[in-house]
Amino acid sequence: MKRLISCEYNFDNCCVELKFTDGSMIAIDTIAVENEIADNMYQRSELDYLIYNAPLEYADLVLNGDPEAYLKAVTEYRTIE
């Protein structure tokens, strides 16, 4: 089984990159993910926080989790009336 050796955000291509011992790599296009699942600026902000501060957790959420459910649980969006 291949093992993960690094996970980091690449500012040049806006991807979270996971590199494995067998030489393979996964690059997650963070802009495409945001465009697909973030409905408002609060959700985008939460994703940005994960990208910059916890790229491994971000990758796990996108690849193995339910990012839409996560964003609904951790963000609160209220309209001003």
C-alpha cells in the first residue's frame, strides 16, 4: 500500500497536493471545489482556513468526507433584514 509522505498547499497552482511513497501524486483543485460546494462567503472562508492551516484535513474532507454537510454544520449564514 502506498503511504502519504507530504500534503501541502501549492500557491502556484491553487492545489492541495498529496505525494505518496510510490511517486504518485493527487492534486485537489481548491478553486473548483469551492465553486462546486460553497454557497456563500462564510463557507468559502471555512474552506480557505482549512486549505491554509490544515491541508491534510481539507484533503481528507474532500476525498473521504461530505464537505457539503461539514460546511452546513460549521458555518452560520444569516441574512440582514
